[in-house]
Amino acid sequence: MSVEENISIMRRWYGEVWRDRNNETIHELLASDARLRGQNGPEQEIKGPEGFLEFAERIRNAFPDTEVAVEDIFAADDKVAVRWVATGTHTSPLGLHRGIESQRCDFSSDENRPFRSLRGLSVIGFIDN
């Protein structure tokens, strides 16, 4: 895939998966054999679209009014780095490794995340956190 196509896929990922809460995009863009580490804890692994969907639902339930904006995207070859900002309200327990109970407070998160396009297909794989 071209650099421009990889950037477009990442914009779709953040726009459709997180902003629009579109679960079909998870199945369309995430590789069936994707393995993600760090999101559920340092030793836990999320496997494939179904595993990521469970993770996404926990985040969406804990932060139901989240707004996500992509601030910067940089790409070279099959690698893409995304800087994004999320804001919202923490309203229910997160239930992840962090054991974070609901704070019922506003939050803002500014994150950088690296990605790699896999096998030249319309799928994405996450580089370990």
C-alpha cells in the first residue's frame, strides 16, 4: 500500500472505530491474526477483531461521551505514527488491568501510537506499546 493509503486507513480507524463507534470497521481493517499488547495490561494480549471489539466496548462504556480527534499522522513505507486526542467523561468502571474505578470526571488524553500495515492489504497491525 502507498503511504497515502496507509494514512487514509488510519484516519478511518480513528474516525469510524472511536468517533463513530462502528464495529464493522474493526472487522474490516484489523487483521484476523492481529495481536495487541499493552492495552489490557503488560502481560495480556488482545487477539484479532473479536478481542479488540471487547476491549473497545469496555472503553466506550467507561467513557460514553468520548470525542476523538487525530492531530497528526506521519508515515513512511508501511509504518504510520498517529497522534490523537480524546476527551470525555469517565462514568463507569474501566475494568482493565489498571483497576480504575469511575471518577465521574472529565478527562483528556493526548497519545502517540505506532502502526504497521500488514501484507499490503487493507488491514492494520499494532506495534507493541
